[in-house]
Amino acid sequence: MSLAGAADVANSLSLSVAHGTGSNSTRGAQRPFSGSSTHLRGQRQTVPSGVTRAEKKDAAQMLRDPEARFRRYGRDFGSNYLVELVVGVTNMRVKRVRDRKVDQLADLAVVNERLAGGKEPWAARHRLEYLQQQRQQWEGVVEYLTRTDAAATMATIEEACQKVNEALSEESRETQSVGALRDQLADIEAEVEAASSRLALTKTRIAQNLQRVDQLKAEAAQLERMKAATEAAEAASPAFAAGLASGMMGGRASMAASAATSSSATAVATAPPPVRDSGRGGASSTERQELPQHLRGSGNVVPLRPKSRHLTSSLRLEPGLRNHWYPAHFTSKLTEDKLIPFELFGEPWVLFRDENGAAACVKDECAHRACPLSLGKVVEGQVQCPYHGWEYSRTGECTKMPSTAFCPGVTVTSLPCSEKDGLIWVWPGDQHVPEVPAFSKPPDGYVVHAEIEVEVPVEHGLLMENLLDLAHAPFTHTSTFAKGWPVPDSVKFKAQQLLGGNWEPYPIDMSFQPPCMVLSTIGLAQPGKIIRGARAEACKNHLHQLHICLPSRKGHTRLLYRMSLDFMDWTRFVPGIQAFWVYIAGQVLGEDLVLVSGQQDRMQRGADTWAHPVSYDKLAVRYRRWRNKVGNQELQPSAAHAVSMSAGDLFQDGGVESD
């Protein structure tokens, strides 16, 4: 009820009381006024002077319903309808003062960083947004900076973030269970054990390197002694020269007299001529020499061995390997609307077809926010980033930036790309780009039956050496293609050599094509069976294989395999035949990976895979020597050439060290 309504009611009541007291004072004294409407109705009332009957009626009605007089203004007049209206309104989110302070702190840090010439504004903003995503950590940072009244810079924020992380980690450790702590302790012990293993491996390698340094020092000292002896011989007296001439003509007495006057010079002059070493290296007479007796010392002199003759294996990717053409994928796999990602030398790339249908290769990384472009799609010959829709041409130039002003000059790296012989080739090097080699096409009359891609966790050089090795087949692939193959007999090789030819244990021709390809042709008497003692070219049916070992990254290889046949063309149309070839290739590769993975593990522990090469390692030796020359920058890409051999050439004795 309003104040005006209460006043009216009080005035009416006062009138009624006054009337009752004046007309019937005795009755009013016996029954005081109670303020109730029932009491008033039970009394006989007269209209006092100055009060009309309508006013009296209104006063009585007000006593019964005090709100009645306001109903003519509406049913909600005078009630709490405003409170109900506010409660019914949808709740709105209001930014608190603390939230505004947090945002102002981030903005102030960006401005301070820009004024100080530190990080770029976008980089600082990106870092602050990342920190703000961790709500508990960011609140701790704001509280710390506010409490210490520190300057809002990226350095102070990073420092505060580190302290907050330490505090939170300590709190989490206090609330962790014994089991969780035990698991953390086990993880730490495992890390310590792994670190100890790496430390032991490093110590072993250091010891080997120190031993090699000692060997080089010994060789250098030996060369110095030989040089000194040679100079002494050249500076000898004329009598020595006369004695040397007499000795060569049979006058040994004069030779002996001359030797008495110059013993050191005589020792050098009478040393035996260079001889061919019968050791495993098979070095020529110009590479190793028998030392004079007085130069042999106490027996710690290492025999001379030219550095180029020593084969070294390594798991690192030499920079010189980049300057070659590499087949990145099969042409048949790259359709117009497809993106094919791959790695090469540890860098991500993506293949696609431009508006003219030509193959192109750009780095798989958007220039805007480094999102993989391979997750996007091809739009009218352009690669479109899935993040913000930026588009790139085959040269890597950004051609479209939706929702913002276009910035010219934004590019991503691209590689020279070409298609030849059913393969897509890329050039990752920095030298002059030569023509694409022409050796990967299947021979005339062959039809491609399978093209397979697989990633394997081994170094590509080890896999290359495995593919160039025929001698392991009857021992390793006993459950796949070499099941029942006999072990080559050296007696037959020697007997055939006496007759002026080579014994061919298997009808297989192999070749190494730089930088990472192995081609092989296998002669078949019938599907699945070979003919012993015959060359591949003498067989009726043939299987042609191309293995491409791409160095995707350190310790990993991307293998491309293509198989062609010159018979049974109809098998290409057999349902499920491609899945069958993939299954067979997986079985054969699985047998090899067990061995090659073990080799890689031993190399990481300091082992040498080329300590004792033998005759049937010829092709693998050629590859490893080529790899060493490329690593030492002794060979240009244009000087690389293929090396081909038959099975008989591989198993023939000798020639492992020849180029």
C-alpha cells in the first residue's frame, strides 16, 4: 500500500471513531474501537456532518480491501512487478574488474615488448594467448606480478610463469599418491639407465676415435722417417752411387764398401721392392710397401693404408646426398585432386598437380601459422591451407589470403619437380639441376603389375646394402621367394673360372643406380622357380624389380617398390591381386628388417659393418665407397654412374676393392 492510501484509511478511521463517541458515548466506552470491519458492521452508524454517504461507503470498502482503489490503474499498480521483470530477463555476462585487469596486463606486455625491440607483437601475443589458456597458471602469474608490482614485460611474465609452475608442481607432488610417486621414480630410473647407455656408447666411440688418432699419428711418424731416409739417400756421397751401380751390375764388393760408409742410405736402397698385399684389401703394389728393417721399430708401426680404401658406415645423412634427383612417388598415385605428403632429409613436402596437370612439390608448411598444407585440398591447381584458406601455387607463392588484406611476397619453399618413366622426381639440392636420369623405365615388353610404398625404421644405406646382397637369400628368405635355393658352391666357381667363364648360381642381374636405387632382373623357368647355372637373359620369363630407398629422415627410409613382368599379363585383372602383392612384399621385407634393424642397433653401439668385406660384397662395397666419396665431397653428381653385375660376377673371388 502507498503512503497516500494509508493516510486515507487513517482519516476514515478517525472519522468513524469520532462519530461513534459523539452519538453513543456510553456504548463507545464499554466497547472500544478495534479497527476491524466486523466491529463497524455490527454498530449502527450515522453520517456525521461533512461526510457524505459515498465517502463513508468508500471508507468501508477500503477496510475490506485496501488495494481496491488502485485497481482502476491496472492489476500490477503498486506491486513488485519490476522485481519479477528483472528476474525474468536472460542473465548477461558482465566482465569483472579483475578480468579487465588481466586483459590490460596482456596488452601492456605486448606494447612494452614492441617498445623494447624484443619479440614481434604477433609473436608476443601468440605466446600470451598460449599462457592464458592455462587458467590456473595465468591467474598465478597475474597475482604474482600484482603483488610484486613488477613491470609487465615478456621477461617478467616468463619468470613469473616459471615460478608459478614450480609452485604448482610442488603442490601436485604433495597431493600425489605413493603409487604415482613410485611410477615417477621408475620412469626416472629408466631415463638414467638410458642416459648411462648413451654415455657408455659415447665413451666407446671416443675410445675408437682416439685409437684412430693414434694410428694416424703412427702413420705420420712412419712417413716422416721414410722421408728422412730418402733425403739421406739423395744426399749420400758419390761413392754410394758408384757402389749402387756396381751392385746392380754384379760388383757386390763395391756395394758392400759403399754400404759401410752410409748404412742408413744402404738400408733404404737395398729394401725389397713394393709387393702386393695378400690381406683382405687386395691393395695394389703402389698402395702398400714393405718397410725397411731399421724403420720397423718395436712393432707398433701401422702398415700404410690409404684413407680412401677404408669403408666407413654412418647413420647420418651427408649433405652431398642432396644434390641428386630423387623419385618421390609413382605418377599413377598422384591424381588431380590429391595431396601426397612425404619426408625427404628430415623435411616435410607435399606433392600435387597444378592447373595444367603437371606435378609440383612445395613444403608441407603454411607460411601463416605453419599448418600442414597436406591436410587441405587442391583448388584449381592451388594448394589451399585448411586453417585460414591461404592458397599457394606450384612455385610456393601465396596467391590468396581470405578475410584479410593481401600481403605480396609471402612464399613457401618449392622443389624442382619433373615426371619421367612413371615416377615423380624432385631435386632437393642447391647445385645446378641436371637432366632427370633415364634408367627407371621397365624394359620393353614388361608390364607394371605392382607399385608399393612403405615406411621402414632403418637407415636407407643399410637397406641399400641389404638389397645389393644376394648371398643372404638362401639363409634369410627361407619362407618366401628363396625357399629351396641352394647355397652357392665355391668349387664350381673355381672350376668354371679355369674353363674361362663364371658359374651363375642364380639367374639374377643386379645394378646400383645412384643415389638410392637398386634394379634387378630375375630369370624364371616358370612362375616361382629359377634355373641354376644360367644367366637371366637366357631364361624365357623374367621379373623386373625397382627398389627406391628414400632417406626420409635419420634412421628411417621410405621404400618405393615397382614390379614388372614380361609374362602373365592377365594377372593384373584378378580381383584382389594388388592386396596379394602387398602381402608378399610385406613378408619379404619383414625377413630383411629383422637383420637390418639389428645392424642399426649395433652401429649405434659403435660397431663397424665393414670390418671384413668378402668377394660377394662387391656391389655393396661399390655403393658404400660411392657414399663415402659423396660424404667427403670427392665426387660430383655428374660423375655418378651405375654399377651392374650378375650373380656369377658377385660370387667370383677377388675384386672387392676394385673400383
